[in-house]
Amino acid sequence: GACRMSWREDAACAGIPVDLFYLEVGNGDPSEAKAVCASCVVREECLSYAVSAPEVFGVWGGLAPKKRRPLRRAALGGV
């Protein structure tokens, strides 16, 4: 079934251009995106979605792709 995405309506990033969260590899500073995430009430839901989807690009739940990889491995049982 489809993943329930209603949490997105409450996300701090709603209405902010997605370019802020999808930086070119090796180009750009994700700190502004992470600052938006830091104040977000659905950050945990967002991060959980990004790990399970999996979203391999962009800042989700306050974490860049490289920081989400270990979480994804742990969710898959250490694979």
C-alpha cells in the first residue's frame, strides 16, 4: 500500500522551494535546509519515511543522504 504522507501538510518545509533541500553533490551548504528541519514538528516522520522509502537524495528529517545510510542499513538488519 501507499505510505501515509499526511504528515507533509504539517512540515516546516511546506511552501519552501525544494531546491533548498536538493543540493548538487559537492556543491552547496545544507545548513539552511537543516535549520528548517530543526524547527519541524514532523521531523521524525519525515526521517522515518526517507529511510524506509528510501530517499537517496536531498535533506530529509534534518539529515543528508550520507547521514541516513547507516540508519537504512540498521533498518534492514545490518545489511
